Amino acid sequence: MLSTALQVQEKFRSESDYYSIAAKGPMLDRVYSMRYRSYSAKDYIEKNSSHKFMDEYDAKPNCTSFLTYYKDKAFGSVRTCSFNPELNNIVPVMEVFGKEIDESIGYGSTFIEANKLVIDPSFQDKAGVVARLNVYENIVNSIVAHDAKYLVAGIRTEHIKFYKFLHFEILSEERSYPHLSFKTVLAICPDVNAFRDKIYSRTRRSEVVNGSLLSNVSG
């Protein structure tokens, strides 16, 4: 599915100032540096001499990081991690809210966790709703690529209103999230089609390819 998306990426890039790519190889350094700038600017992580922030999930095959650009300037990033019951893999949110996930959606279906969503501090003043939702389009593409039934995320309480706008439900109290100083609550979207439609209605870039909605992912 992602290879099909690659074929249509240039069309989307020509129609909009926004586009995204799946970061691989040396490009991952740009992701880690952007994360570091974003999290350290708010003291969410301890500063380090490498000026990069990564964790053990970045190397796992079920996790993919994306970079989103505006006019050839990388301004945002998000990582998606897929849980597949046949592979019995894990995603970061399971470390914190494993019981709640089991009790709400269970582990019998594929789901996507969205995490490490950041906007570069240099772009914060320009990052309105449309810019942020262009970053979220990468989540939509991961849902399509993995035929996921649910979307989950650990979010800060100040973002609850926005995530409810995206059809998420809040299913836990606050808990600490791995490697970060802030606490999160478990948010689950049980209707990924509604999430997809909400994102596309604001970014206005989608196309039917082989019967599936895709946007501007490559890789």
C-alpha cells in the first residue's frame, strides 16, 4: 500500500505546499533533532549533548517516523506504531495503558498508535490547525496501509478537546509516559473512517487509489 502511495506523492506535492515522507536512514536524524528541539524547549526531556531524542521503538519494524514539509521546510513529525495480533508485537502505549486497551478494544484486532507528534519550535507561530492536520495525514495513511480497526494515543489533558474533535474517546486517568516528563491519558478512536474523513475535510487532499483513500506518503 505504501508503494502505491509513493506513485501518487508527486501529484499531491504539486497541488499543495504541504507534503510528507517516511523518514529512513540519514533522514531519521532530522526527526530525532526536531523531537529534541520540541521537547527540550518545554523541558519535557533532559537536555543532552547529541541534541537528538529517540527511544528503543524507533528501531522496531512496526514503527515508522514521518516528516511533514511546508514549501520544502520540514516543520513537523509523527511516529506511528502498529499492533498486529498475528505478530504479537508491542507499541509504547501498551507499557502504560495495557489493561485499559485490553478492556476497551482488546488485542484481537490491528490498531495504530500515534506518538512522538511534534512541531518544530521555529514553526510554532505558523502551525495552525491545517498545518497540524497535514502531520496527522500520516496517521491516516498508516491506518490504511495496515488495515487498522482502531487508533490509540497517549495525550496530554490540555489536548483532550482537540482529540475529541477527531473522534477520540478518553478512557483513563493520567499516567506517566515512557521517557517524557509529562503525564498522559489514554485516547482511543473507535471509528477510524470518521477520523480519516475529518482529517481530509480540513486538508482537502485525498484520492481514491485501488479503492482506498491515500494522501501524500512515500516510502
